Amino acid sequence: MADAVCKATRESFGMALCELAKTNKDIVVLDADLAAATKTSIFQKEFPERFCDCGIAEGNMLGVAAGLAAAGKIPVAASFAMFSTGRAYEQIRNSVAYPALNVKIAGSHAGISTGEDGATHQCLEDIALMRTLPGMTVLNPADHYEMMEATKAAVEHNGPVYIRLGRLAIDSFNDPANYKFELGKGITLHEGNDVAVIASGLVVNEARKAVLSLESEGINARLINIHTIKPIDREIVIKAAKECGQIITVEEHNIIGGLADAVCEVTSSECPVKVTRIGVNDRFGYSGPAWELLEIFGLTEKNIGNVIREVVKG
Amino acid sequence: MTNVQLKILAAKARLGAVIGTYYAKSGHPGGSLSAADIFTYLYFNEMNVDPQNPDKADRDRFVLSKGHCCPSLYAVLAMKGYFEWDELKKLRHVGAMLQGHPDMKGTPGIDMSSGSLGQGISAACGMALAAKLGNNDYRVYTVLGDGECEEGQVWEAAMFASHNNLDNLVVIVDQNGLQIDGTVEEVAGIEPLDKKFEAFGFEVEKIDGHNFDEIAAALEKAKATKGKPFAILARTVKGKGVSFMENQVGWHGKACNDGEFEIAVKELEAQIAELEAEI
């Protein structure tokens, strides 16, 4: 396996856009005065003529993106998740999703790991907002290599896509030599039948560490990485429910509206099993260093391991 | 096309809006009638479009930012040959091609879905930017309501248009002076609108939105203006062409009943007959 890199997925995203733009002339990147933070600045430096800073006006930015797409371009509109999906929600709903325009929306600084900026900038509802829109694909990649491939898939997919980016530098765990990204397909990272842990985004690696450390206790948990929250891989969820009998979801998002609900929507109709939800429990965050907050909110290896242990041992 | 020919088409567009909303038992005749002359001029005397090939890449684009006024736009598109006139009678019905607000996916000739106020002008900016990026020389036209100018997004878009030197963009404000809750000045007060657009970097022209010579002259001036976007503030009469609708707040969003329909049709047909007699 190649060396594990420690990189924020926002940076991987900026790198991927730059790479893709070399061959795809239709890509146009928009930002709302946060290019240095969302890392679209990497693209801007290489392709200044195809970069447009819209200023601090996210609603207009999404409308401009819609117009660009209607005229045949592939616009990528980036800002913090709070603003690209929250502030501009209705523009996305009516000007992007309803006409099914080929717009890619990036939401950086998503989740509690945004850290010190506090509650106003820690978006915990972006996946819920985007998931309710008909025809919207929702991606939440877990590490550098996955983000590189997911960005490529997003650009190649014809239709609106939301892609969630993290601020925090995190260790990669995927092996680029064997990694394969398929839109809408979950990835089983660890086999086991005692319980199925279904995780998405930054916390996948925390769940992975927890699952691996529990092997020594004789607990064999299955671990599934869901990078595409919509359309969710129904097959992998149903199989997990049937074979493991219990599910734990892990996400850096409100437990309402995100991965947990997407999983429950499948299990409740296809194979009802108990689902334990690890996430931010319907509340706002607050300021603090990212890893401290992740720890406090129960999103690191330690708490995930404890929950798995409790669920398995009943 | 002569002014008389344009006037006939505009009167027919008004008739189409009255028919469409009557059969739908709902819709927005007031603003449809105020903007009918502008739509007619754009599609019959200004824009490079081809109804046989509605998606051709180098066509001029039109975005109806005040999407609720689509009934008369639909009538203009029907007369231009994008679809059959009889589609108007199915406006807003289940399964109809003509939705209550413009739907680019289902209606030939509609370049952008719209209806949520303030959003169309941003999409028009995006189209104009795409033309600039691709070195295409097509132009983009968008019609806004004056009440719509209360939306903050209009001004975000206006800033964007001038910052990006979108001289291929023409913003036309249908200034009929009325919105749902009353006159625009009573409700929220957007004046001085010309100074606002000027301050946002536009070249501005104020015209009578029912006078084809003034519409033509403003659009020519827009074409000659380089380096900045152009705004045409078109003073209009809401409900124009139907006596009992003119300047009445109440005709923003309701359809004629049977008796009103009969009168409206009679008035518009009389205007058409009178104009046809001039030819």
C-alpha cells in the first residue's frame, strides 16, 4: 500500500478539480469568497480564466451556476456547507434541482470538526437538506483517495451533485492501488456478522480503528463505508441487516436527516432491525479544537468502540 | 416587422393570457398583460432564435425572472411556432406542457425554469458568463418585475453582472407599479430604481414599455453599450389592454369568471380587428 497521506478532503477536492480540468474544458469553478478555505484556490491558480469568485453572495452563486449549466458548462459551486446548502437551499431547490441542471455543489467545513468557528459554521444539516431534493446525488467521501475519485465521479455524472468536504486533515486508510469508487455503491471495509457498522465521511476511519481493535475481544463487526448517501446502496444495507441483525450508523451530522435516516428508510421497509445511531444528537455544536469536539460528541474510536461493545453484548 | 404587426401580435398574446388563465381558473393575468409588448418585441424583432431548433447552441437566451407572468410568454412562444396555440387551454392542468411557472424541461422555447422571484436574473448572469467564457456572441435577456426588485438576490446578481462586465446581458424591469399587497411604493419602495441600477454599474434606459419604438431604441442602445450590463426600466400598465384589469391590484393573481372573460375577449378581439384594419 502506498503511504498513508494526512490531508483534509477539501484539499483533495481542489487537487481533483485541477486534475479533471486539464482534460475537461467545460468545468467552471465558482466560489463565494472562501477559495482559500474550500481549496478551490488550487484550481484558481491553475485555471484563472475558468474560475469566478462570486463574492459573499451564495444565493446568486447557485443561480449563476444554474445558468452556466443551462448553457452547457459544468459549474462547481463551492462554499462552506452551511452557506452553499443552507443559505442557498431554495436556489438549489428551484434553480438547480427542479430543472435537473448539471451543477456540482461543494460544502466545505461540514460537521463539528470545523472546530473553533463554532455553531454558526458547523453545518450538521447539509446532508439532510440535500437528500430531500429529487434527483440530487449526495456524496460524503471519507479520505483523500476517496475524495479524488468521488470528485471525478461527480463531474462525470450528468445531474446535480452535492459533495461534502471536511476542514480537518485526516489520515487516509484506502489503498489507492486497489481503491474503486462506484457511485451509489457502499464499500465493505471489514467482514463480520456480530453487528454492522455503517459509517460515512470523516468518521469512517474512527469506526475502522474501533472495529479493528475489537477483534482482540472476539467481536467481529462488519464495517461498511457509505460514500454515496443518495442514492444509498440498498443492497448492501439489506444484506447487512439480514446477516448481522443489528446496525450502528456513524456520521458527523445531526442524527436526524442524514445517514442514519437513509439507512433506516431502507431497513424499515425491507428488513426491520434495531439501528443505533451515533451522530450529533439533534443539537448545535460550539467552539473548540476539532479533535476535542469529535471526542466530546462521541465520534471517535473510543465511543464508537464502546457502543459496538454494548450493542453486541446486549 | 412593423409596429402595427407587433401590436397585433401583442394583443393576441394578451388574448392568449386571458384564455389560458380562464381555462386554468387561476394564474396571473395582470403582469402577463403588462409585459406582453416586451415579450412580443423580443421574440419577433430582437432575438436570434429558431423554434424548429429550440436548443441550438448559439441562440439568444431569455429568462423570465418574473416567472408567474408566463401566460403571455407562452402565447408569444405559441405564435412563434414552438408549440400549438391550443396548449394554452391546458395551462396549469394535470399533465399539461404549460406549467403554472416556466419549466425548461417540459416546454420548448423556455430557456430556464423560474418562478421563485430573484432567481432568474442570476441564471441569466450565468448564461451571459458562459457566453463570455466560450467566446460566443449570443445575448441574454431577462424580464423582472418591479416588486421582484425587493429580493436581495436581484442586487447580488446586479453586482455580479457589472463586476464581470456582462455587456451581453439585458435586464428589463416591467415596472407596472403594483404587487400583491398594493402599490410597489406602498409595500416596500424600490425607487429610485434607475439610480440603484446605475449605482450597481448598469447603463440604464427608462422607457414606455408599451411603445415599440422606445423598446427598439433601448435594445439598440444596449447592443452598442460595451463593458457593462444594460437595464431597461419599462414603465407599464398592469392589466394593459383589458379595461377592468388596468392598474388594479386585484388582477395580479386571479382569472376571469365567465362574464369577465366574455368582456375581456371582446375588448381584445376588437383591438385586433381595429389594428388589422390598419394594414
